Amino acid sequence: MLRVLTAPLLFVALLVQSIRLALGQIWANKMRSTLTTVGIVIGVASVTSVIAALTGLRAKVLKDFETLGTNKIFIVPHWPREGKFRHFNWRQIRFRPKQFEGLLERCPSIEDYTLMTDRGQTVYHGVHSIDGARVNGINPSWHRIENRSVVAGRPFTLMDEENGWQVCLITPDVRDELRLDRDCIGRRIVIDRRSFQIVGVVEGRVKGGMFGDMGSSKEVFIPFETAWRLWDPWIYAMASCRKPELSKEAQAELRFFLRQSRRLGPGDPDTFRLEVIEEYLKTFNKMAMAITAVAGGVVGISLLVGGVGIMNIMLVSVSERTREIGLRKAVGAKPSAILLQFLVESVVLCLFGGLLGTLAGQGMTSLIAKIPNASLDMAYIPLWAIGLSFGFAGSVGVFFGMFPAIKAARLDPIEALRHE
Amino acid sequence: MLICLKNVTRVYKVGVERIHALAGINLEVEPNEYVAVMGASGSGKSTLMNILGCLDRCSGGTYELNGRDTTRLSSGGLAHVRNTQIGFVFQSFELLPRLNALKNVELPLIYAGGTTWLARRTRAKEKLERVGLAGRIRHRPNQLSGGEKQRVAIARALSNNPSILLADEPTGNLDSHTSRDIMMLFDELHRQGQTIVMVTHEEDVARHAERILHMRDGKIISDEHTGDRRLTPEDMEVDDA
């Protein structure tokens, strides 16, 4: 009974003693200890800085997506190459505006949606022209979904929409390239031989993100109704859900709604696709994991090399201190106590390496963050990576310290005391 | 009966040769005896010491310590016996160089477990006072003289209140003056009831004991009780001269 009570106490006392001894040993052999841990230091420094870089990259990507809007859902037509749709043509697959009527009432998770058209066209103003400008037809609700401010003039209204007026919004790049004045409201430009009055200037897309321009910054917006009447174009829709967390519900509601409005039978495949920005995020995460795996391999090798170094120095330490081991055994240290002492020493040595490695990793991270145009300015070492590094370093200590520690624990006390 | 050896043998194998370091030892030691083991080198006295101290196992025969058979104990069990029943004093002191006197004396108490930090410290201080080193508890071995080192070693051996104090040539590395002080300390401990078994090849040292065993070729060839004839310091002065 007493042994049951005192055993944990004994273990703690031995552990504390072992840790103090280990620290003393490392302090007494400062140079040797530092050199021994170089492998561990390199391993930990590289793993922490790679993780820091990826974390920074991820934060950057997330920030880019935030400006694009993570709660956006794109609804595009899709032509299934199976079932009865195999013999359809694109004209039958494409969307029609009336298929979206009543969407907001039927899909409570959707905050807003806009129908859109997207054509590359030539835009003229006098002698100046832009080839391949993006001419988008949009509903007025577009302004609530896209957070792009109107820097001059006014946004679209229901009046523009319902009357199908030939009005347009342009981006500053279009204005500049067509040599229009800064105050260009009320001027007219020509698209497809038709004249459109400029009612406003809307800011361009976010530039310099992870994915470059995300398309042209030369954009002209016209009311959707106008585009529909003029060109009978290919259309798609962009919707926003009330909260990013509601994305899944919103997609389910949209799918149900569209299957009904497009009169799909129970066994028919979807003739549309819902695309969410998060999908791209998943792709990025996969890529990041692949990089982490490769870096993990490199780190594994350096930790292995480091571990062998630790084992080597621990063997030296055991043979140097053979007499001490003999004496400890003579005064009653059980083999397990000796094992613990040397295991703790190797673990402490590795954790010391882990500490140096984390500091070196922090230094490297600060350097990485300063690389211009590498999108790594947000790099930092997350707390879990520090925990992981110490965990790995400690495991290396246990794994590679085990053999020398067992060797010490098995020493014969008489032989050990006779050792010179 | 404190120690009871029955027909103990110890055989070493060196290559194909078998060396009988102990060839049938029968020995009984009562509590509070003061025994000196003498003999030429190779006579088996160190092997006997190792067996008595549970550092080594006998090849044949039985060794009972305090009525308990030790021959079947595991290495952990032997460590426990060494920790609680036996105190070692070595010729070359064997103090750990990086620990001060107090920490060295605390060492067996740490491995014994079940004591608090304060209890260990108090006990270690008490033992150091007993060997006359109350003023030097914070000194490290390299700051102590040979005699002082051996006193620390004796305090360490006494820290767990062992049944037997085993001393292997305790004065072998000391000058005659210091040797005399150490032997007086042993006499003092014996007077207080400590059982002592000591290996020595010096007649002067052996003469402090009440019982002298002579060994040759792994056997005890003589076992003489010299009675209670501890030497007074005045006798030692004469001896030195």
C-alpha cells in the first residue's frame, strides 16, 4: 500500500533530479551540446519556417478570397454527356431569365443574386477603341454582391433594368484607354454599333492578388435586360449567401430550386453547376499539404541525422560516466532509475536543440517575410508548429537516447566502478 | 544473525578457464560486529566484499541478509537491498564531482524515495554533522581534502541507516595521520552500534576490528576474535613512531 503511494513521489523526485542533472551536464559541455544538436536545430528550423511560409501564403490567399467574397456562388449551365441530355444542344441547356424568377423567395439562405452576361467586345469612343473589353450585363443587385464602389456618377437602378436603357458603367482603365476625361459622365461610347451613355465609373478588380489579375480590368457594365434584348446572350448567375457558413444550405436550396424551374425529372442529372470560391481554397489546401509532405520528408531526414548525432554523444556520455553509473548503482539506483536519467538527458538535449531550432526558424521566417513580391509578408510560425517541433525533437530524444540509456542501465556495477 | 553465508562459491570464466574466486565460504556475522577481512591480492577478499554488498551474485551456495535469501533477487531487488541495508565506503571515495557534499549524501535517499525534499536535507545534514563536517556541506569534492572526502563518503554510506557498513580499503588513499582520524570515526560508529565489515591489507587498520578474517585462494583460512581491544589515540601515537 505504502509503495503504491510513494512510487509516483519517487518517480517525480527522480525525474526532477534527472532534469537538473541533464541541464548541468549540458551546461558543463556547452560547446559539445550545441554542436551535437545542430542536426535537430536544422530540422526544427526548416520545419518551422516552411510551415510559417505556408501559413503566410494561406493567410494571403484567404485575404484575397475575402476581397473576392467567400460567400459567392456562381451558377453556370452544364451539359451532362449522358441520359437524354446527350442529344440536346447548347441552346436547350442554357439558362433563361425566367428560370430564376422567385429564387429569393424559395432560397432563404440566398441574400441576393444577379443574372450576368459576359462577352468580349470591341468598344469605341471616337477614334479610340479597346479590343476584347469585357462587356457584362448585370442586374442592379450586382452592386450589393460585388463590393466595388462607384467612384463617379451613379450605380444602376431598377429604372435602367426595367426600361432596358442603353446606359453603361465603365472602369477607370476603360476611361483612360478611350482617352475620356476624368469627368466622363454623360459621354457616349459605342458597343456593337450601338451607343451607350456612361452613367458611372466603377472601380476596377482587385489587382496583384495571388492569382494575378483575375481577368481583364477593362470592363464595361450594361443593364442585364439591355444585353438580353440586344444579343440574346449566354447567361449565368452570381448569388451571395447570407453568411459564409450557410454556403452548403444555400447550394442545396439553389439546386432544388433550379431542378424544379428547369423541369428536371427525378433521375435526370443536373444541367447546371454551382461553383464556390471555397472549392479553389480546397485546391490550395491540397497543394499546401503536398508541399508540407515534401518538406516533412526533408525534415525527417535531418532529424534522423540529428538523432544519430544525439545517440553518438549519449554513448560517449555513458562511457565517460561509467564510474558515476557504478556508484549510483552501488548506492541503490535501480536500472530503471539509470535508464530514466540518461533518457531524460537525451530528451533535454533534443528539446534544447528544438529551442535553438525554433529561434532559428523565427529568424528565417522574418527573412522570408521580407522577400519582395513573394506574397509571404504574412508568414508567421503558428503555435501548433512550435508544439509539433518540440514534440518531434522530444521523440527523437526518446528514440535515439533509448539505446545508450539501456546500455547504461545494464552496466554491471562492479565493472563500472573498476572502469578507469 | 545479520549475515549468513553457506558454502558460497563464485566462479569467473576467463576464456575457457574457470577461476574460483570464492571456493566455499561459510561465514556468520552478528549485529554490531566489527570485522576486518585480510589477505593478499587475488585471495578473494574483494569478491567476498562484492557478494556481501549485493553488487555481485554467488555462483553457488546461499547468502542470507537479515534472514532473507538474496540469491534469488532480481537486479532491481538487489538495488533495493543495497539502498536500504548496505552502506559502501570505497578506497577512492567515489563522490560525484559536480554535486556538493550535501547532495552527495542525499543521493541514496533520492533513490530510496518516499521522503520529502526537506526530510532528505535534514537527514543528510545530520549525517554530515555526525562525521564532523557540519561546516563544509556546501563544498564540492574538489574543494575538500582526502580525509574530508572520505568523511562525506561515510556520511553517504550512513544516510539510509544501513544494517552493514562495508568499507573497501577505506584508508588506502589517505596519509597515516588522516587514516588514524578515519579509523577513529569507524571506532566511534561501532561504539554506537554500527556493524562494520572492512577489507584491508594493513595490519594497523585491521587491529581496530574485533574479529579478523584471513583469506587465501578463495577460502577463509583463519577467523580470530581479538575481543574488544580498540586502540586509544595514545596507542596510535606509539604505533606511528
